[in-house]
Amino acid sequence: MTTTSTTAIAPPTLALDNGNKELQLTDDPEVWEDYRRRFETEGYLVLEGYWSRATCAALRGRMNALIQEFDLAAHRSVFSTDEQSRTSDDYFLGSGDKIRFFWEADAFDKETGAFRQPRAASINKVGHALHDLDPIFQQITYTPQIGKLARAVGGLSVPLVAQSMYIFKQPRIGGKVGAHQDGTFLYTEPQSVVGFWWALEDCTMTNGCLWAVPGSHKGGVTRRFRRRGEEGGTEFVPAAAGGWDLEGGLPLEVKAGSLVLLHHALVHYSLENLSAASRHAFSVHVVEGGEGTSYPEDNWLQRAPEMPFQMLP
């Protein structure tokens, strides 16, 4: 069972350079009301230039260091958002309180099983506890301003960070992320999850930027992804996906450092990256931890009792 904590995490001791700063948002209440209104109307909010390019470079550098430390031959767990090929092995299901590495579905030659390109260029993502286990990612996650965005825009009272992901969207093999809602995967009763997604490189239609369907959140979350009982593994409930009208989808072509806030029911997706440029991003998902909201024991992401979700400042 995943437990939660209402204690804000202690500040990390490892600091980024002075030049790596987050954008200082205004205290003007009218601006914050505009943020909230746009989020509630469209289902997402884009804040350009939230992180400096120096911060983005520092995070990419830190991830490169983590890759160098990881034994890339130790695991071959593939991450795919395609429902026909989604796997939920023990390595994936045990990643809620760890830093684990997942391969692109097209990283391996289908006939020989060999890597199609260098291993470091074949990783799909790293997850799901970077924000608690790595001091650099911890520092840029637990800031008062992100806490304010979660409360004032996302509507959370006790914002707890449930997971984090570093997403690579590798050149030429970066896979499509099918249309989905974050509330399907990080389900609470009532629904509460808010996604924070930062572009660490310029995102374009060519290299697989996010797409969002404005207003699609108003229909609510239509299904859950959860752990099965004794038989193990995971399942969607209901099993069949409901059809979404993606006709109004808009590409979110943003510069490195931009922040996108995502409503739990927003329908969003991204296409393949067939270009020669990567599209790195970092994301965290925050859920309500206050009285009256529960995090089910059959959610796919669980943590050991000694490592509960932590609250944003």
C-alpha cells in the first residue's frame, strides 16, 4: 500500500549554479486568477520560459551522469503506451520508489534482439522516484512556486508528489504516446492528479511535441489502469478504450524551459519522433493528500511504507 505524508520535504543540500533559476511568477492575484481560469477552461496551461536554458542543460547533464552509472545491460524492460504491447513486469511495477530505466519499443532488432543504435540513445524514460532519490531532480521539484501552482491553479490542498519521469523521445525511434488521460494511471477518489511537464529541449511537430485537445477534460476520466489481484499484472477497466475526438488537438510547440500543467482528465498525446533531434522532457505528477481523498491500493504505482509521498512546499 502507498502511504502519504503531509510533511514538506527538507531542502536538498546539492545546489544548482546561481544562473539556473526558475521564472519568478508575479504575485498579482489577477494573473493567478487568469492562470486558474485558463487551466479550468482549456484543461492545460503553458508557462513559457519557466526554467532557463542553463537549468535545462544542467538536468540533461545530470541524467547523462545517471546513465553512465547504470548498467544498461542489466534489464530489458520496454516501456510502451500502446495497449496491445504494454507490459507490466516486476521491474516496472516496483519502480514507484526507485530510479529505473526503460527502453524504447523499437530499441531492439526484431530478428536478432540486438540494439539498433547505441544503448544510451535507446532509452525511453527513467522513472519513477527521481524527485526523491536524486538531489538535483529533488531540488527542482520541491520549490514553493511549484507548490503554489499545484494549489492555486491545480486546486490541491495537500499536494503530494507521486511520481517523476525523465522522457527522452529519442531521435528516429522515439515512440508515439497514444491519447490518454493522466487520471487513468494515477487514480484518486475523487480525481485529483495534476501533471507538471517541462520541455528540456525545444519541442516541435518534427521531433514529437505534445498535443492537447482543449476542453476534453470536461468529459471526465473514462477508465482506470490498475493492478490485478492474485493473478498479477495490470489491466484497464473497462478493457476497451473509449473513442476520443482528436480533431481539435493542438500541437504544443514550446521552447526548452517551458512548463505545461495538465488536468487529470485532459486528453493529450504525442507522435513519433522520426527526426534527428531528441526531445527531452521532465515531468512530475502531483495528487491530493488531504482528508477526503484516497489513493487506492490497486493503483499500479505503489511505494513502501517507509517512503511515502512527500508534500510540495
